[in-house]
Amino acid sequence: MQTHKSNSMLRGALVTVALGALAFGALAPQTAQAGKGASFQSMRNAIASNSRDSILAELERAEKLPCAPCIDLVLPLVDHRDPAVRDVAAWWIAKRAIRDAVRDDMFARLQGGDSTAARNAAEVLGRFMHPDALMPLELAIHDDALSEEARTAAATAVGTIGDFRGKAVLEAAITSESASVRASAARALREIRGNVEAVAVVELLADEEEAVVREAVLTVGALRESSGVGSLADVVRDGTLSPNVRRDAAWALGKIGDGAARDVLAAVERDDESMLVRGAARAALQALR
């Protein structure tokens, strides 16, 4: 009798737990499964909601969805106001047979004089990662009719493509009158496959814009450009620069590993007013040893 009562209580408890789990599942946010479960209707609903998270999740779910009508839903998203939505749309389109036609349309946009359209086109071409885009992107980088934002996006796209032929494109962009383009070109050089030197970037270590100097520091350090040791030493001692930039310069000196920087780093470790910079100099000295 007691056993029967215990079994009944256990079954009741299990039912309660199960119902609670079902209720929670109905209320809890649903996690998208990449490549599974999407449909034309679910994509249309997500896009109509204009919710960034919904659009990103649904396009990821639709990665392998065979749906020709979906292309007309996704294409307008390359001009969405949210860069994350533009990026996921370009990623999705890159996996479709229509990508060559879209690529040609993006080439035309780069030359059309509309800066917003050119910026979006550069982002799409970067995501497509095709070397054919390098020449149109180079022209856009130096097109004074385009906004600084559009030209910066073009330089960034060259790095995203990562083809070694883009190295020369970015080295030319380093001479741009736009600080944003110079910084983007210096950063993008770190992404070029097979690139092992940053000689052209060393001159930017003396740039008048701190954002440019920081990108140059990171590139010279990442590529271990030994010709930049003297200029990095100047940066790490320049009290007019922020502690973050001086810290990065100390890190770069440690990455390069040239003993000629030892005295400079020792002085910085001892005297710099920033604990952040002193710590980076200490770590760099340890790397030299």
C-alpha cells in the first residue's frame, strides 16, 4: 500500500516537472540551428520584422536552403542600415549561383558616384573574397568623388579578400590624404595572406593622427618588421600619445625581438607614468631575454 502511494507521488512529480519543462520551452527564446529549419516564409517574416537578431539567425539557418525566390528577399539587405545585416546578407548571397551577377553589379556601384552604394558594394565584394574585385576596389580607394567612409570600406575589403596581390593596393593607400583610409590600409595589411613585411607602414609610425599610428604599430609588430624598431622606440617614449598606443609600441618591440630596443624598454619600464606602459615594457624585455 505504501509502495503504491510512493509510486503515485513519483509519477505526479514527474508529470509536474515535464509540464514545467514544456511551459518553459514555450516561453524560452529559441536558438537557431545554422543550416536547418528555415523556409521562404520564415525568412520573409524575419526580414519583415526588421529585427537584427531575427534576420541574422534566420539567414544562418537558411545557409543551405535551396530557395530561388529567397534571393529577392535577401538582395535588398545589402543596403540595410545595420552593417551586421549587410554582412550576413553578403555571406548568404556568396553561397548562391547569382553571386557573379551580384559581383558585377557591385563593380558598377563602386563607379556610380553614390558613396553609400559604393560603401555597401565594397563590403559585399570583401565578403565574396574574389581577387577580381581588387582593381575596382583600388580605383574606389583613390576616388575623390566618394566619401571617406566609402574609400575606407574599399581598403578594408582588400584586406578581407586577403589575396597577396592586394598588398600593393594597400601600400598605395597608405599615402591617402584620409587618415581613416591610411589606418584601414595599415590594418588590412595584417590580413594579406603570405605577407611577411611591413616596410611601407613604418612611415605611418610618425603620422599626425593617433589612430593611424596605432594601426601602424600593431601591423609593424604583428609582421615583426625590424626596420621599424627605431620609430617604435620613438612612439613608446612619446608622452603626447595615449598609454594604449605606447603600450602597443612596447608590445611590438617585444614581438620584433631586436636587442637594440633593450635600453629604451628598460627606461620605459622604470620611468613611464603609466602602469599599463610599464607592464608592457617589462613583458617586452622578458621576450628579448
